[in-house]
Amino acid sequence: MLGLPWVLLPLLALAFLRATPERPRPALFCDSVASELRAGATLGQAMGAAAIAVENCRLEALYRSGATAREMGLAAAEEFDDIGKELTLTVEAASRSGAASADLFEEIGSLALAQLEIAREVRVASAPARATVVVFGAAPTIFLAHRLSSGGLATLLATSTQRSVTLVGIGLFLAGLLAVLALVVRAR
């Protein structure tokens, strides 16, 4: 009975893995840059104000140290890797041409919001699959590990019939794990 919490804790950790939603920081950053650009700020000032608005310490420190717009754009691309390529291209194009890029930043913000919404939908849609993995994958593994550590596996393998059924069960279990792995790889 004392081993039960140690069996349940990994199951709970697996069940709540990635249960916390992501924050829309890239979208807020891009919308803030677009607003600042429309208000008449330079690209560097707009990115600095946006860094302060989304509480990004690295970008804020770069802004306060007097970094160029291109340097801040590269740092923002690293910070917000899901829209990093778009940010880099937009900042470089705006730095080279001096063209107004508020609309581009607004579009990138919309793209970031769409990506966030898709991630939420995937998380909601995959919740039953994650629960199934916990029940059919993690629970038997943890049970067998607990039995091995407590020495209770010998009773499961006492007769030849039990051994053959155990081998069939292990084979089915491994086939199930391979099927789950194939589904996960295919989903990505």
C-alpha cells in the first residue's frame, strides 16, 4: 500500500504534461510593435516598447543598451521562435528600405494568434489520446516496475501457462507501444 503514491505520481505527471496553455506573447509583441509604429516611433523604439509591454527582459535590456533595430529583430526572432523567420524578414526589409512595416507586424501578430489557436485545438483534441497513453502505456509499465522492485513478479511466472500468457501479454503491450509511437510520429 505504501508503493501506491509512487505509482500514482508519475501517472498524474503524465496526465498533466503540457496541460498549461501557452501565452500569446509573440502576438502581443507584434501588435505592440505595430501600434508603436503607427504612433510614429522608429522600428527600434517600437520593438523596445513592445519588449517592455510583454515583459521580455532580454529584449528590454538590448533596447536599453542602445541596440540597433536589426539586432533587436534577431533577438526577438530567437525569443519567439514560432514566428522568428517572419520577424527576421520583416525587420531586415524594414531596416533596408525604411518602409512602413506596421501592417506586416500586424499580420505576423495575426499569424502568431492563429498558431496559438491551432496549438490549443490540438491540445484539446489530443486529450483523449494522452489519457489513453497514460492508462494503456504508463500504468502497465509502472505496475511491472513496481512488481519487479518488490519481487512479486515470480508469482506471475510460476507455471508454464502463466509464462506463456505473460509473454503474449508483453508482446501485445509492446505492439501497442509501437502503434502509439507510430501515431505520435505520424501526427507530427
